[in-house]
Amino acid sequence: MDITSQFFSFCSYPQITLIFISSFITDHLFLFFKLFQSIIELHLLKRMRTEFCCINIMKYLEYTPFDRINAFLDHLNFGEHTIKGSIEAYSCKHTVSDKRLSLSLENEILNYLGNSPDVESVDSSSPVNYLSSRSSRKTLIYLILTLYHMYPDYDFSAVKAHQFFTVETWHGFKQIFDSYMSDASKEWKETDEDTSLLETLHKALDEVINLAECEIYSYDPNSDADPFIEKGALWSYNFFFYNRKLKRVVSFRFSCLSNLLSDGFHMGGIYYDEDGEIFDDMDM
């Protein structure tokens, strides 16, 4: 019996034929939808990668308004402590030199999102919800690229870094500045009676990055993930001013170092050296 005869013989059993056809259609529909899903996922991934590859790469910029501030905050010695500060501007340059880094950060975020619950089921303040926004991801990539430019030998995690960034306001920044930079402001006042240090900083920032259109972020990682911390640091603050329209980021960091802790210090007749060894206060 040939194949055709076998088929018609098989079709003489309606119930079996119906089951066969139904199974055939179900299996092929399943394969079709799986293929369609794979095509959609590949399309979305390609689109997201294209978006991230188009992120401009950070480039250091020199601005005269910052020169005087940087020179003043380079090393303010107040006896027992020293205040240091630095303000830097970064712009975005169309280049592919950091393409590998951008893709690496992007893949880290995508993997994190892929292993996380659905966005609808998580809290609005969670990293998943934040990173699900294309605009938020691009902002995070900009900020991390700035960190990499400042500290090229340090390994920053995109997901972990997000947890250390906090949205700030100028008022919040001003409160921190006034509280912790009072000694520096008094020192500045002695050399410039017309404009305060904060006013000079505000004017310089506005000229370079247009504060009215800026997003302000503070960066406060734990000690293990903080490249800003120096030996003997009593406190340290790091702020980023980001202008989407200008595609420009300004970094401003300032810290206070103990002159006693940085080189070793005396406490109750005991001397602690740089390596942490303890010696009695006696002739060496």
C-alpha cells in the first residue's frame, strides 16, 4: 500500500484524524509563537543596544570659571584638618572608543532586569522600576561614564552604582555646603569681600551647565565602593550636575582630611603610625 492509500485509510477514522490535525496545528502554532517571540526579543535587544551605543562618550572640558575655585580648594590647611575640593566638567563626544564599556554596562542592566520580577509588581522606588525607564538608564550610563573617566582604574557596577545615587535639589546641596564648607567660605571671604564662595560656585556652574535645566545627584557609596575616600578623611561629598540638553555633566567633590590621622596621631600617650602599629610615647 502506497503513502496516499495509507493516508486515506487513516482518514477513514474521523476521531483519530481530528486528534491528529489538532495536535499538528497546536504544535506548529507553538513553534510559530516561540519563533515570533524570539524575533521580537532580538529586535528589542538590537534597538536597546543601538540606543546605548549612541550615548555620547565623556570628554573632559576645561572652563576658566572653574580654575579659580579649583586653585582655592586645592589644599586648605586649617591646622588639624585640611579641606580639599575639585570641580570638573565633562561633555559628550561622538566616538566609539568607549563602546565596549557602554555595552558592558548595558548588558549588566539588561541581565539584572531579566532576572528581576515584573515591573508592575515592584515598588516604584526600586532599582527595577528605575532601570526599566530608558531615560533613567541613559542618565545612569552618563553618570557612570563620568566616574570611569575620573577613576579609570576603578570598576563601577551599574546596578550597584544606581543604589548610591540620590536625586538632590539646589537647596539641599546648599545646606550641605553651608554646613561643611564654612571654614573654606570664611577663608574665601578674606580674599574676596564682594562675592561669597557659594555665590561664586553658583555663578560658575550656571555659566557652564545652566543650573535651571540641571538634574542634581549626590553620590554616596559605601566605603568599599567609594574611590573618593582618601586616607584620614573625616567626611566627603560628591555631587553631579547633569544637563540633558547640553549633554554635559559637572562633578563637584569636596572632603575634609584629618592632618593627625593622615600621617599618624597621638592619643593618650600612644602613637599610631601609618601601618597601624602602636608604640608607647617614648624615645625611638
